[in-house]
Amino acid sequence: MLPQNAAFRATISLSTVGLLSLHDNYPSLCENQPFERENSHTRHVRVQPTLSLYQGAEFCLRAARLIKTAGKVAYTYKLLPDSESEAKVNLCSERLKKAQKEYTGDGSSESQSVKSKELTEELRQRVYAASQGLAEAESELRESGAENNKNRKAAKHIVDLCRLNGGCYIKVGQHLANLDYLLPQEFIEEMRVLYNDNPVSEFDRVKGLIEAELGAAPGELFSNFETEPLASASLAQVHVATLKESGRKIALKVQHPSVKRTGHGDIFALTKIVRFVERNFVEFKFGWLVEEIAPQLYKELDFVNEAENGRKAKELLEGKFGSRVVVPEVLGEFSSERVLCMSFEEGFCSTDLKQIERNDLNKADCAELISEVFCYQVFSTGFVHCDPHPANVMLRKGKNGKPTVVLVDHGLYKTLPIDFRVTYCDFWVSTVTADIPLMKVTCAKMNVGKMFPLLAAMITARPFDEVLDRRRSGLLGLGGSKEADKERKERKDMRKKKREDRKKGLDESADAAMLRGYAVRFMGEILKLLEDVPRELPLLLKMNDCLRHIDHALGQDKNSNLEVCAKWASSGKLKAILEDKRKGLVERMRAIFSHWLLLLRVKVLFGFLLRS
């Protein structure tokens, strides 16, 4: 069940703020620079206000829907009685919370190191047992039907709000749909409809926008224009057309006419809500959320920015992967700030298992190629697509019979500074190889300090204990010692038990329940951490969530993704050293040797894991 915490109480208290306090300060749509930073040392966003009667009324209506939905969710959780199944879930949640608190202490590595090996193992087993119990209780709750499930009722209310208000509300809903390990399964299932079931703008309005942006009606520019959109997303919809002059088939991305008008007000409302929560509930820090969403949304609304991102991504990715990766070509002559013309590329959603089977593609090959593409962006180029949800990462069968990735929607990119990129490479290498000293150093550079195991758990989505316990996080006991043999036997017994659990459908559910439990246990620390880390990291976390969802849908072992990340992280660090003219020959040779040694180490490690 969702935690009954101060953040939830803040949502309820929001209704007492009223619409007038929002309306009195409502900034409307400044076409130019709607947001300005106060200075380089603050993270607050200042909005330049102007107001029209229509815009103010529309803003109040959308805010009223938000408050109404908050009331419905509050009623669902606070006033409706728990069913028998929900009561059992709550009881199991409390047991897991208690077990995790005993095991982790305050969450730092120091609190873990004072425990004896025997006590640590006993406490870990309690956590796993409690996770198993919660997974079974949640399974029973889902089978009991929607009428007995508060989570599903609340999720439906939120989905209805996202559909009704559209725009950035759908964007937020899509992001929530990727948080498999942080939200109840009912939320994930309900929110995922927002990927494919988005509002469609009427063709007359689309036609008017095209004419206003390109200076001519669709019939004058295209010999054929399909009035029904091929796809509709949160901010725009895509129409298939044929150019008159060349006969080339293109995809025309047209912004929903109302998005630019309403988006500014929606972000302002979010800003007011977040600041209200921060003022009244000091234990929660949400400023990083506004800091990331506000400027990024305005970048996504500017298709000129998306066109530039697409051109650069095409050059980098196709230059590295050749025909294995396709980025649609941007046709600038038929593009503007709100209309984007691209070459039409065939493809299907990366989580569409029926299409993957129909095209005789190997799911493991698909997952590996997708991981390779994004690891290359993060660790090697530093130019990163930060919205890789399944509809943006498409697949098709290549001429060689292998999968080809078709990457679309280039509105949300982040450029990683070289220093941060090298630090992030070191962090991934240290996490996968259980190099605790290096992990501490890299996390200190990212303002994390002693809570480094928490950051590692967030980024890798591995249970907290796997990060704290060197034996299980690294699994690098490659020697022939008795200790290594004992650990191999322990892992073999654990895998046997997991195979039995998998037959009952409980293995992955237990892991997910455990991760959600840790998220609740350390919610305050997580929010504080996100407030302090470099601004690049929250978007990378969002990207990781999206990719993890794709990997999970393709049924891939977690170790395979970690292997890809480790290889590319090491390669990225080597690339940075070789490109640094200040590095001498000896340092470069040492870096090359370390890189190849790590690749060998990782190959042996993960080859052993995947075989056994």
C-alpha cells in the first residue's frame, strides 16, 4: 500500500490553500523566457507574470481538477475501510519495514559493519522472508478484484486527471509508469495506458496550426496527408504524409494546439504545490523536482531544439552502430518551433513481445542492443536521450535478421560535463566490481557522503543488502579458497529456491516488494539525496527507470544489463583519459591495461553467473 506519510498529508492539505491564492499569483504564458533563474547559486525558478481572463479561467479549471482528484485520493485512502486482503498487505508491509530497519540501521555502511557475520545473515534472511510474505499478500489482493483494492481506485483517479488535463500531466504519469520497484503494481498497470491512449487533437485545429507555422495548408505541401494520427503522445501527435515534390514518405509531428498555452500554467501550479509542501513539511525536499521539470518541459515544447538534438544523435549513433541504429532524418524546410518533419521509419514498440516473436527476433539481442545504445550515450558521448520509454525506443528487423533500434522523440536530452561523466563511469565500475573505496570517493564527488549504498541501490535497482554486503554485490570470489567455494554453494542453494519461487510467480514480486520497502524506509534520505546531487543525476535516474522497465518486459536477467554497463563505463573512462592531452604515456598505458583487465574480470564473473 502507499505509505501514509507527510507527503500524502500535504496533498490533502493542498485543498485548503484554495484556488484564489494560485490565481492571484498565476503567471500566464510569456512566449519568451517564461522562466528565469534568479542567479547561478540558487535552484529556485522565477516566473514573469502576465495574465489574460481566458488563461486565468482555464488555469483555475485545471487546478480545480487537480484539487478534486486529491480529494478523491484522500477519501479512498483515509475514509474507505480496508478490505481483508488490504489489511493483510498492511500487516506484511509493517513486518518488512521492521525487518529492513533492523538490518540496515541508519542506512550507512558504518552501521552495517558493526554487526557480526552471523547476525547480518540472520537479519538478511528475515528481510527476504518478509518480502516473500508481502509478495504473496499483494498477489492475493490483486486477485480479489478492483472493488477491494484502494491502490487501483486511487490510480484510476490519477489517470483520469492526466487524461482530462493532458500535456505535462500525461508526462508525469508516463514517468510514474516506469517506477516498477517504487510504486504498487496496480499503479504501474493503470499508468501504462498513458503511453498509448493519449488525447487526440481535432484535425481542423491541427490543420490550422500547420498553416500558421509553415505558411501553407497541408494540401499545398503534401500530396497525401493522413488525417488520423499514427500516434498521439502527451505533447504532440504524429501524422503520416507524402511530400509533393519528391514523393517521399514522412512523419509530421504536430504539437497539440493547447499544450503551449496550458503547459506554463501547469508547471506554475506544480511549483506552487511543491513550495507549499516544502514550507509545511520540512522533512521532504522536492525542489529538485521543479528544478528539473520546469526547464526541460520548455525545451520539449520547442521542436527546433528537438531537431538539433535529433541531428546530433543521428551523427553520433549511426556513426558508431551503423545500420543497427536508426534516427529519423529531420527535414528542416518543413519544420518549425511547433511542427517537426522527419523521414518515416518503420518500427514497433520495444516491449511488444508479439511483434518481436512475429519478426523472429531474439529478446536477449534486443535488450543488449538497447543497453549498448544508451550506455554509449551516457559513458562515451555524454549526450544522453533522457526519455527512453518503450514507445520512443522502437525495434525492427534488420537486413541481417538481427534487431535494429529506431530511436525517436529527441526533445529531452542532457549533456553531461566531462568531469561528471568520468565520475559516473568510476561509480558504475566500483558498484559492479564491489570496489567500496572507489565507490566512496566517487559518491563524495557527487555530494552523497556516507549514504553511498543508498545511491548505488537507487541507480542499479538492486536490493539494499546487495550493495552493503561486498560478498553479494561484487560476487568476485574467483579464487579457489574454501570461502569462495562456500559462497558458490550458498548462491547455488539460493538460485534453487528462486527457481521454485519463480514457478509460483513470487520471485520477482518479492524483489520488487523489497525494493519498495527500502524506498519507503529511506524516503526522507532519498529526497534529501536528490536535492544535493548534481543536476545531471535525476534525469539519469529517470532514464535508468525507463530502460529497466524495457529490460524487465523483455525478461532479461539483471546481471546481463550490469555487464553491459560495466564494460561501457570502463570504456568511457578510458576514452576520457586518452583524449586528455595532459595525460602522459605511462598513465595512458596504465589506463589501457586496467580497462582490459576489468573486461576480463567482468567476462569471467558474469559468464559464471549466467551459466550457473
